[in-house]
Amino acid sequence: MYTKFGTVVFHSRVRKHLPQKTIAGRAGIDSSYLASIERGRRPPPRRQIVDRIVAALGMSDAEKANAITAAALDRLEPAIREAEGDIPGVAVLARLCSALPHLSQSKLAVLNDVINVLADQPLREESMG
């Protein structure tokens, strides 16, 4: 299972000994909003706010990539879970999403290449019809 966006933010903030109020002020958001994100009571914010939180925390490029991935997966996970019974293969997609944050850059590059090749292929139903 991947790490939730709020957990990534919380651990980064605590590791750097920074109070919520400081990070929230730097990011231009309310500290109660940041607290609710960290506790998982709110979904991850829009990408623009994610970027501001990441900048306020002074995250490294690797930490930033992890936080952005976590936020995106947090938004994607409920939709995947909801579609699990309706779409063949969605369970595989759910497992792939869980693995993404743990893949090395070289494995992500290979996966990206595979996705690009598959995206260029017509769907089986289209090619059969």
C-alpha cells in the first residue's frame, strides 16, 4: 500500500520540526485545513495547493515526486475501488497504483514506454469489429 498524501506531509513537517501554522502560512492556507489534510479527513487538494505545501516544506525533488504521486493516487483510489466490480482488469490497475511510489526511475521509464505503446494500439473490440 502506498503512503497517503497527508501522511507524507505530516512526516516531512515533523521531521523538520516545523509547526502546522508555519507551513500553512508559507503555503497560503489555513492551519486547520492543513491539519485536516494531514489527518486524512480531507481529500488531497488541487495540484496548485499541493505544490505550495511541498514548497513550504522545502522538500527535495524525490520527496516532492513522492508527495505529488501520493496526492494523485489519493484522488484515484476511490474511483478505482468504486469501479472494481464493473471494469475487467481494474484490480490490476489498483495494484499498479499501489506499487507506483515504490518503483525506481528506470522501472517507471519502462512502464511509461509500455503505456505509450498500449495507448497507440486500437482496443481489441474496435479491431475485431
